Amino acid sequence: MPALDGLRILDLTQYEAGTSCTQALAWLGADVVKVERPGAGDPGRGLAGGRTTDDSEYFINWNSNKRSIAINLASGEGRDLLLKMAPRFDILVENFGPGVVEKLRLDYDSIREIHPEVIYGRIKGFGNSGPYSNYKCFDPVAQAAGGAMSITGDPDGPPLRPGTTIGDCGTGVLMALALCAAHANKLRTGKGQLVEMSMQEGVTWFMRTAVAMGGEFGARAAPRSGAGRGAMMNLYPCKPYGPNDYVYILVVTNRMWEALCGAIGREDLADDARYDTPRKRFENGDGLAEVISEWTSGYTKQEAMAILGDAGVPASAVLDTLDLFADPHLNERGFIQTVDHEVKGPVRVLGSPMNLSDSQVELEAAPLLGRHTDSVLADELDLTQTEIDRLRADGVLGAPPTPGRTRPGESDMTTRKHAGAGTSRRSTPAADSQETTT
């Protein structure tokens, strides 16, 4: 049985901060119904490295294992549909821009009136209080505000934006953790609650080591250190010397140092008085770095990683996004997976990093916009097809997706997911006139 089997979530999220949260919960077995704007849906559907596509790779990577319904929340009937569905769901999650859910009258207080025990998750760039609370935010803004840019880059260069989206997905995963805690509390007390997450504060979760290593409890700014700190924590070039042909080596103990000396065929250095302590290896790092670079330059990054790893030296090739999909380790562990998208056909995606021995969930492709509108409304609100068709004609519901490839098991997904619903059954929408920033 999936770990969160029976947990039902109305997903009013978009882009990444919210969608990463609800996807993580779906990967743990929750039934996630994504409410989207008719016609366009989640803005992330058209986001693909500056190119406009239908169901971008970006969207597909953040919305697997969900069902999609297309409801115009800006219309009175669309809002009413959401309010009727809400009491059938345990959790509602949103990450619209400041003031959007209040404008739609779908904020926590409004939902709690008709669903007193709801767990309501809100992700905002700067939270719901404080002088920045009305500021709009995206991942890079949160990374600047949370300190991540200040510690990224070379010591004598400008701050840089980290490549990973810790402002978005980092905050999203923290929200998923908080929602699970709220659900555990509800199982004991029967009470729901509001769960709020600030992206700025979320980034600081990932800043704590940098602060602890150089911030002196807030007395000074932690410095930038570039790719490494001295010869023992640094990048070294490898064949064929492309932009990512490097191996990263990190040696902190004398045992690791001796292992490194053996791995590169320089056992003599292990007894060299210039390098017999971590401090001396740091102070005399220039000459030591030349020796290591000469050795790594004779191997590919994967070869160097294998030699060093087998010798007990903490090291890794710098894997780029192409390398990840070809990596033998990730593939043997089943992390790289192929899912059957309804339009694009078989596509390769990164899998879930969460491995539960007795509660694994099969990865499913992200849904087409509004794919499950009719079945969800029929199941949750007992609407007839005639009623659904009338709502669609009135612009309350989005048009059904263009028929395409059918995912294996798609027709019975609704029945299968509802079968495990225990405590309550509920659902969530996405707004028509919403702003799209967090």
C-alpha cells in the first residue's frame, strides 16, 4: 500500500514551488487533483527553455502522478464547484501571487467555512506577513533574498545564481514535509490548520552550513569560495577537457589523504612533511593541486571517479544533464524511468528519490490539461454528462484534451485512486484571472 494512500489533495499550484510539493506527495501515494485554468492551464505547460510548447518537458517533470481538471475559478459557477468539492479533500495547496486567492475568495478562511478541518498549504515568496509580503517572487528572487547567491561564485567575482531551483522545489519539499506533519496531527486531534511557507525562508534551510562555516552567528557575511577550498576540496580537469570534464575531490582526514596518494601513484607524498596535516595541505595547496591535476588529466572524469572511489577517496565526476540519463549507477537503481505520455509517447524522466521498501508508487506521466475533468466531477459531485456539457458550453469548464495515445490503465485511474480514500474525499481548482508569480 502506498504510504499516503487515502490522502486526498486539491492542487491549486503552478510553475514549480507548489507543483514540486504536490508531486512529492503524489509520489508517496496521495491522490492529487490539479485544478487548472481552462485553455492555458498551469503556465508551466508552455515553459520550455524559452520555447513555447504544449505540455513542456518542464511541466512533465513536475506534474507526474496527478489528475487534471480545468475549471474557471473566476466564474461564480466555477468557484462554487470548487467549494462543493473542497470538503471531500484533506489538503488544499496553492502558490498564487499575493492577494490572488483572496480576490477569488478561496483563501483559508473561506475554505474553512465550508470545510472546518481542512489543511490549507500556502507557499508565498515572502510569506503572508512582514514588509515584503506583497512582493512577487520567482526562484531566483528567493535565492537572492535567502542568501544563496551571496555564497555562490568565485571570491573575487560577483554573486551568481545557483543552477538548482532550491527556492522553488526546495521550499516545495519543505511544504510537503509540513503538510505531512499537519496530517499526522489531524489524525490525533481531528483538527486541520493553515500551513504557510516563505520561499525566502525556505532557501535559508539550505544556507545553514554556509552560515555555520563562515557567518559567526550573524556577525559577518559568509564568503564565496568558488568551486572549492584549497587543493583538498576542488575540481580537477579530465579528458577530453570539455566544459564539464572535471572530477571533484574532497579529502578531509589523514586516512583519505593517504588513500588519495595511493590512488594517484604518489605514496611518497603521504610522508611528505609539507602535507602531513590538513592545515599544511591547505597552506601548500598550489603545488599539491598541480600534482593532482597532472594525474586527473590522464583520465576521463568517469575513469578518475572510479579509481578514486574504489580507493576510498570521496570524489565524483561532474555529471551534466546528459550524463545523468546515461549514468550506469542511476540506471541500475531504476532512477531513470520511461513513462508513456499521452501525446509525446515514451519519454525519459528522472524518478523519485524517495525509496520506501513497502510503499513504492509507480511513476505515471503528467496529465493533459483537463484530462480528468469529467470523471472527477462525476465521481465527486455526481454530475451527469449533460450537466458537465452545459458547464463546458457556458465557459465554466475547459474543453476536453485532444484525443491521443491512451496511457495504460488511465481509464481505471479514478476508480483505483478513490478505492483507497479513507478519511474524506475532496478536490481543488485553478484560477482564470490569477497572477502567476508566487
